[in-house]
Amino acid sequence: MKRYRHLFFDLDHTLWDFRTNSRETLRELVAAHGLVAQGIPDAEAFIGVYEEINHRLWAEHGAGRMPKEVMRVLRFRSALQHFGVVDGRLPGRLSEEYLARCPLKPALMPGTMELLDAVAGTYRLHIITNGFEEVQHVKLAHSGIADRFDIVLTSERAGAAKPDAAIFTEALKRSGAKATESLMIGDNADTDMLGARLAGWDQAHYHAETDPDLQATHRIAHHDELRRLLA
């Protein structure tokens, strides 16, 4: 296998278990605000609607058509309205509490710690994430992996989001790496894999929650596979 020196990881859904942490937070919010008494069947029903809306609005934000401040509140307002809950102040309160609570959750994707332990000292490790600057560092700290990475580059700090090649160019500049010695590891074929491919990097598609990207240099369904690949 090609010899890499730098490993660049996506964060959400790749190392940090976004789905588990987000759903736990949403369950807490449904209970704390008595949403079932307001007409929402249960927490799982709310989560299903919220996640569908959130996915759509993130695409709008990623395309530059919706500011993050609008997206953060609108996803809760739209989810509540789906169940007929109309409260002018509630969406804002839910958004604030979600952003305060969720990044503190510590769940990681299976095999993450074992992978990071295995590659420590052999590779330089970095993060490239489209997540928000103010929350991604909190996630890293509270999940116990912040000290594993040399460079943590968010799209906000880079001024560009994956798959824009500009964020990959900025990552190389900040890390001192070369494209030929770098491997991008992520779950999203449309941002992580496509962006790295356009930038001339090799890619490892972590498809634990998605269909595999057949164009990716490597495809892995569990971090144990990547650990063996890099050994």
C-alpha cells in the first residue's frame, strides 16, 4: 500500500458519533420541555422529523444559501410545526440548549480509540471538518481525543467548506503536508471523498452508515479495517 505520512479525519459521523450524541440530546430536550404534553407523540417521532429537516437545511447551509444562525433555529421551528406546536420562543430555546448540550456528549464511533492509539507516533493526525468552529473543539475535548491532532481545521476558519479544494489546500499549508503523502478519511462521499479527490489526495471512505463510494481509494466499514490497512 502507498505510504502516507499525514492522516486527515472528518469529525462528525467519522470519529465523533454524531447520531448517538444528537439523539441523546434531543431526547433530553423533549423531556425537559414537556413536548409530549404539547402534542408530540414521543421523542423518537420528534427525532425522525428533526433529522430529516436538519439534513435538508444543512445542505442549504453548505451550499451557501442559509446562514448558520437561521438554520439552527429553523430546524427546530419546522420540526415543532410539523406536529402543530407553534411557540415563538421555544425554537430559539431548543436551539440554544441543543448547542450547549450536544457537544458535551462523549460517544465515539466504534473502534475510534483503538485506531488512534494504533496510528499514534507513526502518522501525523489532523481534522478537516465542515462543522462550526465554536462546537467542534468542544466535541474533541469532551470525547477525550483533542490532544491526538496537530491541526484542527474547520470550514469557518478556512473560509471554504468541503468539497471545495480550497479547504484541502489550506490544510496542507497549515500542516506542512504534501497531497501525495496525505489520506483523507471521512464518511461523506459528496464532501470528504469528492473534495479530496478533486484536490489530488487519496481517500478512505468510512461507510459504516452509508453506501460505499466505489470511486474512493480505500473503503472501510469499521475502523478496525483502517487500522489493519495502515499497519
